[in-house]
Amino acid sequence: MILKQNKSIKLLIIVIIFAAGFFIGNKGSTYAQSRAGNIDINTFWKVWDILDTEFVTTKHKDKLGNEISTTTPTEFDNLSKEERRLYGAIKGMVESEQDPYTTFFTPQEAKSFETEIKGSFEGIGMEVGKKDGVITVIAPIPGSPSEKVGLKSGDKIIKINGQTTVDMTVDEAVKIIRGPKGSEVLLQVYRDGLDKPIDFKILRDTIQLPTLDKVFDKKTGVYTIKIYSFSEQVNALFKQAITEFASTNSDKLIIDLRGNPGGYLESAVDISSYFVPQGKVVVSQDYGEKKPIENLRSVGYPLLANKKIKVVVLIDGGSASASEIVAGALQDYKLATLVGEKSFGKGSVQEYIKITSKTGLKVTIARWLTPSGNSISVSGLTPDVLVPKATSTTLLQIKDRTDNQYLNAVEFLNK
């Protein structure tokens, strides 16, 4: 996921004014009419009034008349009737855009999301997205419960706790999958090449997001930097690693982005700046008709400027978003050779906006293009050297750098 943090005062004012119309009964406000254009906003209020006067709940009640929920807990629990309607209406409006990465967060959801982007949360530890309309595993987090039970990039989640994921949004799926440490979640997944779905029972735990590992193999002369995520810490850690690489006098570098689901856009541009010459475009943000295309350019860090090196970037189906920015830029400028499998293909930018002190909106604000103008939103990046991951590959092999994709990268660098 690519994320930009910003508070939009304009949008905040708009939503607060709109919400005020709900609570003070200003159904015929000039503001609401002007925003609705040719749409009769009174239709909304007519439905509201009918619910007030006619609706009878079908929920079971105990002897004291209290409702007994027979459904899975939702983000609407513990909210007032007015809040449920307000948030439900906003969610419906947002979902009408049919973008799996744009979503409105109720107070409960916003709290969980804001905790997650800080780097620690409770769940099973994996990034998911939508691929061909299906909830799909982008990448399990290394060392997480999802990785330990054997979930893989590309697995299609068809049921969560027995509930079908058909028509389920990404955030709805995440909400069900996530839960307190020590609790269990049941996933049924379809994996390419298998005839039957696989069932996984996974024990949730506290998830800490790793950032970066580095190692220099003196035997092969290859220096490897493994980036797990483009977090707030990655810039400083990558600077340390690339400085260490320069001091080894090695001319062979592997940047391993396999299983990296993305992170901050600014971090992707910063890391690319060690390779892409100053002033050259790293990535372009296409805002559609909203505003002109914005080109984000390389800072042009001089550390490797006078050093002739060979670079391989390892990618796979779990490489997404910010990973694809780095890999795409280095591929377009022929600064690195991409080895592995086709990337996930998530070429969009989301901005997180605080709507009120307790609610938020994650909204897609742009799609990004590689320096050559290519969008990877659908097909992903195609490696220069295609090396399918061996079906027998184990987590230990990847950790120890003995898997077939890594060994092919080393062989390529030593030609």
C-alpha cells in the first residue's frame, strides 16, 4: 500500500457541515442542495423518516426487551441509531466509487487502522488486496502467524470464518481477519495448481513489522539488502546499508523486494535516489482530470555516482505499490535487472484524511506511472529474467538465501 498522510481542512469542513444536517434537522439546507446537483436530496430524508416511523427490527430480544444480536460483530456495534445511519450512508457513498482501496473508517475502524500504520497491531500478519475481484494475499509478513502456517502470495481467500468473501471489500475482509492476540481465525483459500481449497486455522498474535536486513557474502562478492516494507524507518536503515555496501568495494548488489507490499511513497523515491540521476523522474502521479500529472524526481544522492556496479532487483507476486515504484524506475533507466516473477500490480496512491477526531477516510487520489509512462495497475511489472519460484521452496531457504530465485540472481551477477 502507498500511503500519504495529510489533513484536508476543506473536506473536514464539508463533512462536519453535512453531519450537522443530520443532527439539527436541517434537511433542506442550501448547502446540501448545491452539493447534490440534480439529485433530489429529499429522497434521503424521506427514507430516514420512513425508518423512524415504520421500521421494526427483526433482531431477537431478551425478556427485558434488549436486542440480542445473532450476527457477527460489526463496526456499527455500540453506536447510536443516528451514528449508524450517518456512517452507513457515508460508507455507501464511498463504496459506490467501486475502488477496493477507498474506504471510510468508523471510530472503531479508524483506531485499528491508525495503530496498524504505526507498525504494531494484533492479527495474523499479512497484506491483502483485490485481484480479479477476489480477496488475495499480497504478502505474509515474515515471522507472522500467516507465514508460519504456510499462506503464500497469490492465495485467494474465498471464506473467512465460514463467511464467503464474494462482494466483500478489502477492508471488510481485514476487519474480520484481524482480532485479539490468542484468538483464532479460519481461512479457506484457493491456490493456483491445486484442485481443492485449503483450510487454515490461524492463531492471532501481536504483529511487529520488520523493515530491512543486509548481508555481505564474501564468497560470492554479492551484497544483499532485503527490504520488507517501506516504513518510516526504512530511509535511515537503507542509507546505513548502502553506505556499508560502498565500503566493501563490492560491485554486485541485490535488492530483494519479494513479498514487500509497499509503504510510504516518499521512502520509495528516497531509495531510488541512490541510483537514479538527480532531477530524473522516479514516478509520476496521474490525478486524472483533478489536476496535472505530478512528477516526483530523484534527489540524486552521490554515494554511488562514481561506482560502476551491477544491480539485481528481486520481485515476485508479493511485490506491490512502493516496491513497484523502485523496481519500475530502476528497470526503465536500465540501472538494474529485474529477476523473479511478475509483481502484484498495485499502482495507486491512497491518502488518509481525518474526517473528525474519531473517523477517517482512506481515498485513492492518483495512479502512478513509471518514468516511461507505463501504468502497472493491472498487469504488474514483468521481470527481465523470469525465474518462477520452485514449488519446493521453504521459508528457511528464503531466509538463508538458498532459494532458486536468489541463486539465479547471484549467478546472473557473477557472469
